[in-house]
Amino acid sequence: MSIDRLNHNHLYYFWAVAKDGNLTRTARLLRVSQSAISSQIRQLEDQLGEPLFAREGRKLVLTEAGRIALGYAEEIFATSGELQATIRRGRAREHSLRVGAVATLSRNFQESFISPLLGQENVRLQLRSGSFDEMLRRLSDHQVDLVLSNRRPPSQRERGWRCRRIAKQPVSLVGHQRRRRFRFPGDLKGMPLIVPGRGSDIRTEFDAVCEQLGFPLRILAEVDDMATMRLLARDADAIALLPSVVVRDELREGVLHEWCVVPGLFETFYAVTVERHYQHPLLRSLFVRDEEDILAMEHDEDRKPKRR
């Protein structure tokens, strides 16, 4: 039977079971009987002339033909989601851009990145925040058009991710005004620190630097959320390890001061999209800017972020 005559309903049930790996659970989620799903999959196997699953004890595992079929099914249903999103956007009177951001990412950075679209007529922004894995799932399902992150996605080639580095900046030690100059690393010993959580690349690299220096850190707080780090840096009697963009406004107003830039320590910002036949038109105006523009520290009435 030719591929253009395949029943997509059969293919959908196969795809759902293959993704979940459990027939009973899939039937419950789809609110159909196990026998109905099994029947649909058998019909697909008859059409293809190959078994798609094999039993290993009580588990269903994909055969070689099943792995091939799953690859095609992933592409078919991803294209279907892309079609719906593209047509809906084309029918809309306004352009809508759905941006997902990793929850640990600086709010100031997010605002700077989308600033060319703020205030534009007929542009509606939808901003979502969550874990890295959650945002990638939403991107894969075409629920967001773009994910902002400070991490690269895994298995880019297999999942069709497109990862673009959009900015890179040093990481600083920031605190209240100090009477004498801070000297790194000597003055760091014994100082109370506010640092990112252990899942952060910044924290991992900073710990490695301090381990080489040969003295333990005095950790006051470990914080995953950059917005919370910003508040603690402002209100606590401690120094914070973070990219300066996080406390951009406090540095400009003199509430906080940059004690030093940590040598060799950087945070890199990425924009992750998924391979599509039709790229979202609003993304072009965001990707053409240089790093200085995106990370601009000065934002007042006389100096607006550049538009290109």
C-alpha cells in the first residue's frame, strides 16, 4: 500500500504508544480501549507488511521497522502542527510571537531581547516561562515559536533544534558600595556569597575556579531564579555572583556596584527554534541585532534600543 494512502488515525495511535511506551497508559490518556488501539496498530502493520512492536516480557519495544515508522510519524505530526500554526497566524489580523524562556534567565535580558517588538502596532507577544525541558517540549509541539535559554539543547540534530548564540557576557561579583577596592580572589575569602544553584553552568565553573584557589566558599544563599537573586543582591549584606544584565537598573542608579568581573567566567545566551519550512517573520528583526544592542545597559528617554 502506497504511503499516501496510509490511515493517519492508525499512525497516530502507533505514534502515541511508541512515545509513551505503555499501551494501557496510552489507552487511558486517549480515553479509548486497549483493544481499539491494538486493532488500529495491527491494521497499520498489515498495511506496511512489517511488525512495528515486539514483546519483551510485559514490555512493548519497537522493531527496526517500528523505529523507522516512528521517525516518519514524528515528522508528519510536527508538520501538521506547523501547518495549523502557520495558517492560524496568516488568518490573524495581528502578528503573534510566542516566546518561551527558561525560568532562571534574567528578566532584564528577556526584555532587552524582545524590545524591538514592544510598542509595534499589530504585534502581540505571548511570554511563557518554565523549566528547560518544559520549554523544549512546547517548542517541539509548536506551542511556542522560540525558547530563550542559557543552555544548549541536547541532541540538536536528532530533534531538529536550531540553536543560535545571541549574546555572551562576563559574570561579575556585585554588591553594595565598598570603601576600598575589591581584589579578586584574595578579598573573596570569608565573604558571604549569593550564588546560582548547583544546576547552573555559572556555579559549576565558579566552584571549579575557587577549588583551584584552595579555599572554601562562604555561601549565604543558593538561588535558581535570577529575579530572586536580584532582590537578594539589593537587600542582603552579601555579594552576588551574576551577569551584570540581571541588575542593570541597580547598577545604573548606584544602588549596587560591580566589585569585579570574574576572570574567564561567562554566561552565554541562546535562542532555540525548531526546523521549519516557514520561519516566523518576527524573528528576523530579533536576530539581526548585535550583542551590544541586546545587552545595552543604558535605557532612558534619550537612548532607546536600536531598531534595525
